[in-house]
Amino acid sequence: MKRVIVGLSGGVDSSVAALILKTKGYEVIGIYLKNTFLDKNCDWEEESLTALMVSQKLGIPFYIIDITNYYKKIIYDHTINNYLKGKTPNPDILCNKKIKFNLFLKKSAILKADYIATGHYVRKKKISGRFNHAYKLLTALDHKKDQSYFLCCLNQYQIKKSLFPLGNIKKKQVRTIAKSAKLVNAKRKDSQGICFLGKQNFSSILKKTITKKIGTIILINPECNIYKNKIDKLSLKNKINILAELAEKIKYKPKDGNKIGFHEGVAFFTKGQRKGIQLGGFNHPLFVLDKDLKHNILYVGKGKKHPGLFKSVFFIKNKHITWLNKNYNKIIKEKKPFKIKAKIRSQQKLQRATLYCINNGIYICFKLPQRAMTEGQYIVLYFKNELIGSCLYD
């Protein structure tokens, strides 16, 4: 009998994942990852108690592992440091890479488990070769719940050792299974927000952690000359000789706009953000276009369709590219250009794009301009319904 450790969060998804695996004949062990570093509301006590009750209902062993110090060092400190550098990281992707599919795997070895399992909505497929096997991650059957985006940095070993019981069923079915099994959390609402933060708002955490630094806000007119060449070029068919210019980041200067007010620190803002600017009296809402970390200047524009919010071409260095299978890199380099689909946010629909490989990286050219792509975030790549890799935009 194969042994599998299931990460029980207290939610219905991971609980049903454990139930499905037990029904299939696996020896299931439930694990709750405890993190009290930011959990001032003691959410972990309620969640772990629910996970314990589910484990008792299923008749499986249950353990709690304290990851507080590890979380602070690997996730929280890294996230705050990136905000101080002017970036907007994705803690959920890092958490999956470093904790749920790394630390968790190490703990599973101690318990002599064959696999780990989670309640992620994603499908795993084994590809048999003559000398070895490879593993693919495919989007979930329930497209609205698909979570492949958050697993974009996993490697072959992590995928091999992981099971995703919910990949081939829909959320509605998960609720039905939980209700039929009389699980205590069958009607519990889905959790929202960043991993392990509980009910806390991340912006409030930033304000408690990062020191305020008053700076100026500069309003950029959509007719500014800085956009002229970019707009003209975007109307052309994308060719390799203009990709570099299209991918180049706009470098705003105070003289490009007008001073309209003050902010409390650029680290509290991200591109595309509307809330928090706290300036009124304009005929359209203000959105963050960019931020100058060195001079503590926030550049904003009026309206959600401001040209400064959109970009079609991105260049990613090789060191910031993660391929789920190294063969993808070879295939893409051999076929230039390479048509794919991609997205810059988890809930975004897949966008048509083209990859152009050069020696030190790749250009990603979207068919439609992408809104408010921010340094520190990921462009996740797909071929048909297969997750093939990710690019950290730096």
C-alpha cells in the first residue's frame, strides 16, 4: 500500500483530496502546517482543529508541523525585501516552491511516504519514455478553479512525488462529496488571499513593517511624447529587430508630468494600483504607472486605459526562466518563433503570445497588450492546456 501525506489546511478542498486518496486505497496521513508569525487572530487554531476533526472522521493519523521560523525567513523576509526594492513579488508561488513542495517533501521522507498530496486544482500526467519518465502538469478540468499558475516553478522531482486528486473534478462535485461524507467543513467558504496570512490584509502588514517616507506624486498625461514611439511601433507586425525597443521599460522623469501631491512611500504601491493614492478632484480615477525607488517618486495616470499601464513585449533573461521539463527549452529554441499561451495573473484567461529565443533569454510578445505587469511577478507559459514554464519579470 502506497503511503501519502496530505496537506490539510482546514478547507474543504484538501479534506476531499484526502478522502479521495483513502477511497483509492492509499495509506493517508494528514499534516497541518502551523505558522503563527503573522497570525495574530489565531486562525491556525480554528483551522487545525477543523483539520483534526476531518482526520478523525476519515480515520487517518494527523500531525501538526510548526513552520513559523522557516516561513519568516524564506517567505516573509524575501517578500518584504522585494517590496523595498520596488518589486511586487508573488508569495504564493514562492510558498509552493519552497514550503509546500519542498519542506513538505522533506518531512514526508521522515514518515516514509511515497507521495505528498494537496487540494490544488491541477492535473498531473506521466509520460513514459524508453529510458525514463517525465511528468506534465495540465490545467484543471474546472477552468474557473484551475491553480496551475501557482505551481509554475515546480521541478520534475516535485511533480513526480505529488498527487492532485481534484484535477479531474469540479468544485461543485467537491462540495457534494464533502456533504455526502458529512465532513465538518463541507459548507466552509474558500479561503482568500496570500498563503498563511489568515484574515490579515497584506497592505496593512506592509505599513506596519516598512517605514513611511514622504515623496511626490507626478501625473503623466496620456499624450506625453514618451509614448509616441511605443504606440507607433505597436501597430507594426512584431519582428525580431524591433522587439528590444518594444520590451524596453519606460524611464519616467519629473519633467514628463506635473506634481499633484504626496505619498507615504513608493514601497506601498504597485503598478496598476488605484486605491491608496488618496487624491481627489480628477475627472478619472488615478492609477499607478511606475515608481522611482531612488528618488521616491510615484508616477500616476488618469483612467484605466492610460497607455502607461499597457505593454505587449517583455524580455526575460535565461536565469529567470523555469521550465517544468528541460526538453521544452530545446524544442522552443529549435522552432522560432514559437506560439504559446500565457498569463500574468492567476485568474486571467490564457492570452495568445509568441516566444522569440536569443542567446541570453527570450522575448515574450503578446497579441494583446497586458495591463500593469510588475517587476517581481511571473509570466506563466502554456502550450495548449499544458503548463510548460514560467518567467520572472525582473
